[in-house]
Amino acid sequence: VQLQASGGGLVQAGDSPRLSCAASGRTFRNYSMGWFRQAPGKEREFVATIDWSGKKYADSVKGRFTISRDNANNMVYLQMNSLKPEDTAVYYCAQKGTVVWARGSPPNSWGQGTLVTVSS
């Protein structure tokens, strides 16, 4: 599985960019997908996942970020609204080889990260 994330860059607080992730593979619809992030000097953390059971979000982004997927085109998205400087991080697309992604369970595949820098 190959994951290619895009959409990062320098944005201002309050902006609403969207991250995209293109995934390879013929059984994309059967896999759970997610986004994680790593801020400077911090550990990588969970942001959101989407699977057959629905969507899950970290408390820090709930109500501001929306994860979605397009199974026909093997894409997963992260719509980020009302960005804050503390959202600055490298954002990673990830995949779990199961139809449901248990919270706290590590991914099976990582994409390369895309840096989002939020200026105040």
C-alpha cells in the first residue's frame, strides 16, 4: 500500500484548508483510513479515522475537522476548519488493514507527511 498526502502549506489562523491522501490498492473500500499529526517536539498523535463503523476524532479537533473518503477514487480527505496555531504539525495519512479501526491501534501503513503551518 502506498499513501500520498498533499495539501499542506502555510496558512493563517481561521483558514480552512483540505488535506488529501491518495491510496493505492484494489481493496481500498475494505480498509480503515486515518489522519495523524506530529507537532514540533511532540509525539505523533491521532487526529481522525474513518471506517465501516463511522468516524472518530481527537477531542482537540472535534467540531473543526472532518474526515471523509471517496472509495471510487481511493482518496481520503481531512477538511480542517477554524485552524489554530496549535494545529501546526506534519500531518500523516495512514491505513489500517481492517474494516474497523480500534482506537489506539497502530496503523499498518503510513504515508509521507505534509506540513501544515498555521500563523497567528
